[in-house]
Amino acid sequence: MKRYKQFSELKVHDFETEFWEHPLHNHNHFEIIFIAKGYGVHHLNKRLVPYKAGHLYLLGPEDEHEFIVYEKTRFIYFKFTNFYLDTKDVDNPSNWNRDVDIILNNKARTSGNILKFEKDKTLVENILNLIVREYERNEILSKKIIFQFFKGLVLIIKRNLLQDSKLKSELRKITNTTEELLEYIEVNIYNPKLLTQKQIANHFNLSPNYIGIYFKEKVGTALKQYIQEYRFELLEQRLKNGQVSTKQLALDFGFTDESHLHKFVKSYSGKRLAELKHEFSTVS
């Protein structure tokens, strides 16, 4: 499979085409793709998904895709590398990193159009049109202005992905304690104080001993182990997706200090944090 590589931290493309020239491929960067007009089929992760005007996609390096154009289509591409996610231009790095985690690690992102709110389609198109103009203008402060627009896009994507998860939960009519437990852990994964066995038991009005037995029976993994695996998976993804300081990682994931973070990584993976950072930095 062809793999495209991008070395600049940001590229923006706005173009129309009647024929898609690129074969099935993946890439070393992230892509926000908006369909401004036209329709066809998006071959995304081994699924054929119809696309039309107003659809938005967020692809990561692991995703493979190509478009099959039925009607002349206008694509707006916002392509960015890990370096673009740097927190230097955000007021609250912890909140920013968590928002990025949500949009990049949400499974709904990989299956098709992520816009669920009709009004957000117009909002996204307006923002991307402004980004295109500023990118082409390329004057003083253009990069900072574009990044502010990008932060808005992240929040809109987050809103729609969370809505998608809510709708799926309603469709499945989830009422059992197991799903509620998993959701509670997901929501509070950055706050270790709310994820002690005692605190979880209090939240669900159950005894601490019973909550552990129940979780192991239903999920097949010990509660503490599940929480550690989930935290480490998010931590690992953060290391893959961006350049972030150890201090910021410790703050974002609720560790008391950097030493606590180092101990967690070493005890879970058997590797030092510096080793993991080096491994991921050498992966193209």
C-alpha cells in the first residue's frame, strides 16, 4: 500500500476534481477532510461509505482510504503532523491535550462522517473557508490565526463525536451496570482520585469488595488492571501523537509528580519513559 509522507507541520488544500488520482493509501500525518460539494464513495478502513456535501472526516496515520468520485467534488484538506499539536499556543495545555485525546482516540472517528449536528456543517465549512484564505494569504500572524481556527474545529469535532457516542448508547438501550462502570472510568480516567475502588463503589452504591468481584466477572480483568491498561494506552497514544514534556504528561494524567509518572511507566511496561519516547520518535 502506498504511504504518503508529509514533513511540514501543516498543509491546506482546496481543490475540485472529477477523478480521484490517489490509490488506497495511508500517511504519516493527520487529515481533516471536508466535502464542500459533490458526492461519491469513501473507501475507508475496508468499508465503502457514501459521501456527500457537508461530510467531515478525521483520519490518522493508521487509517487507509481513497475516494471514488461520482460527481465533481470539492475537497478541503487540513493536513497536520504531530508537531502541529504542540501546546505552545493554548491557554490551558491540559484541557487542550485531553480534547485532542478525545478526538483522536474515539472509535467513531474511523468509521465515516463525524458531523451529527446539521448546523455544524455550515459552521465547519465557514471555518475551513477562512483557514484556506488565511493559508493562501500567508502574511504576518497567519499561522497563529489558523491555529485559533483549528482549536475551534477540534471543539466542534469533539462535540459531534460525543454526541455520536451518546446516540449509540441510546440505540443500544444500555442500562446495565457494566456499561455504566466502563463509561465512568472513561470519563474520569484523568482523575485518579475518582478511580479508587472505594470511590467507584461509593458512586454506584456498592461495597468496595463487591465492585471488584463484579468487574472481574463481567469484564474478565481486574478493575485496577483495567484502569492501568487504559491509562497507559492513552499515555502511549499521547507519546505517538505529539511532542509533550514529561511535566505536562504528569499534570494531564493526574500523577502527583514526574517521578510518579516514571514509576508508573516502568512498572507497567518494563521500560523507562525516555525509552518509549525514543521508540516513538523513530517511527515514521
